[in-house]
Amino acid sequence: MVRSLGELENAVMTRVWRWNRPVTVREVLLDLRTERDIAYTTVMTVLDKLYRKGWLRRERDGRAYRYAPVSSREAYTASLMNDAWATSDNPAAALVHFFGMMSADQRAALRDALRVTGPDPSDESNPPLGTDGTEPPPTR
């Protein structure tokens, strides 16, 4: 089960994910200070906690560390969604409610994602469609 990030952890991880490169405490600090008054040691502690929780990897760079994400924000979001769905006694009903909450843009993104992943090859009730949208002839 993926634990959701706290408010400050999320603010730090948002920067690390957006920059998509190893970052120092100072870089994160300077960017965070555009939004809030925060101490160097606070940012250092948050980055260290995120490292210990497995969200970040780190490497020595002189006397400091550089931190990089272990996975993408999209993978984190997908894990949260999967965990939330798994808590339902009726996953199909939960999906219906979730889809009902989606905007038109989100539904379009879902359709695109389903096109990318394709049908489940083990699901015989949902055969793959041909390029014209019809069922292809059986192979021999």
C-alpha cells in the first residue's frame, strides 16, 4: 500500500519530478522559498525522509547529496488510485462513481490510455478489433 505524501513532502517531490534530474537541498530550498519561509534544515530533513521511505535515491556530490526520484509522478498517482480502488467492496461500482466524477478531458485521457494498453489478451469476451473497428477473422 502506497502512503500518500504529506503537504511538504508533496511540494518537494513536485519539484524533483518536474526537474527530472538529481537535485540538491539548496536548489529545492531556493525554489520553495518563492512560496514560503522555510529553513535549510527542514528541506534537508524532508529529502532525507523521502530517501528513507524509498521515494528518492541519492548520491554523494562532495559534502552534499544529490537526490533523484525513484519513479515518476504518474507511477505514484497510479499506485494511489490502485490502492484506493482495492479498498472497495464493489470495485465496479467504485469505478462507475469515479468515471461519473471525471471531466470530459479526463474521460478522453482515459479512452486514450485504454487504446494504448489495448484489450486484455486473456479476456476472450473482448477480442481485439481490426483496423476497421470490427472483429478480425479467426486465424488458423
